[in-house]
Amino acid sequence: SAVISQKPSRDICQRGTSLTIQCQVDSQVTMMFWYRQQPGQSLTLIATANQGSEATYESGFVIDKFPISRPNLTFSTLTVSNMSPEDSSIYLCSAVTEGNTEAFFGQGTRLTVV
Amino acid sequence: GDSVTQMEGPVTLSEEAFLTINCTYTATGYPSLFWYVQYPGEGLQLLLKATKADDKGSNKGFEATYRKETTSFHLEKGSVQVSDSAVYFCALSGTGGSYIPTFGRGTSLIVHP
């Protein structure tokens, strides 16, 4: 298994500001990605974080709004930019590690935009 | 594309009742199948998995069998506890060489004493 540390665990932010979420994995990682989970909903994939290159975004998500970095194999950040109340969600970091088929998840970041 | 369909919740049971949460999938190829659990205020934890047809995954008294003929992966537990109250997500991955999981909508389970 893998341990994924994600921070902050929660934050309350003013509209128009940005928040950067960090994700650190303790194992050899093959893939890292970011999900959004709106209240009472399932998980929606935002993007796959690619080491040393631009992330691969899903339909409906763009780099200007959700810039993602992955400077090395085990670390990634997601920034939620120019926030509005509609961005209030749980953001989850996930990774697939070497030798495994399952994805592991961080504890999530509970973001409230006021 | 791939998809996962779960029964709608919430599922409300009394302690020690039998639990079934239905999950069916549509996928090309032969995916791996998973159940994840999300306790209140927490992230997702892998509950169990099965990687090929007829495999049975089991953990913490929960089990699910990979049924290729019915494209199903139903979650069962013989006797639920209050502490099992959570949201359960069925998921698949591994089709087309991708390990990015596709999730069902989630099923909320509420267990009363």
C-alpha cells in the first residue's frame, strides 16, 4: 500500500484568491491524479499530473483555473485559482504505485470559498 | 467509455442485518474491480479488490465476487455494525492500459443500533 499526505486538510478562503494543495506519496509512484468531490457527489477526475510536463486535463477543467505541478515522481500540487463559491468542494490527490493496480488516496482538502 | 452503476442510497439497516450493495459495470477488455469506503470527513480507503473473473475480494467481513458473465461486483456483508456507516464506491480500472479509476456514484450506508 501507499501513504499519501495531503495538505491542507481544510481551508476557508475568500473569493478571488488562490489556494495551493500539496500531495506527497511515500512509495514509488507510476501515476498521480487529482479529483474533485462536490458535496454528496461522486469523484470527478480533474487531471493526471505528469512529471516534468503539463498535466492532462479532463473535459471541463483548464490549466488556467487548476494549474498542476509535478516536479518529481512522488510530489504534486494543485492550485485552485481565482476562487468562487462554486469551487467549494473536497479535492483529493490520488496515486497508483509500482506493482499495484489500485489507486490510493489522500485524506482530501475540504475547501470552502466565502 | 467505461462506466460503473451503483444502487442508489441511502441504504438504512439495523445492526447485524445483511448488506448487499449492487454494482454493475460496462468496460472494454478485462478491468480490475474495486470497492472503496469513505467514512465521514475522510478520504477514500480501498476496501477490497478483484483483478480477474471469479476472484473474490474480501476485507473486514465484506466480500465481493467478480462476475464477468453478469458484469457485476456486488458488495456483501453478513452482519453490519454501526461503525460500517459510510459511503461505498464501486470502481474499475485497467482498461486500455489506464489505471485511472472510474467511479460509481457512491452508496451511503446508515446502520442504526
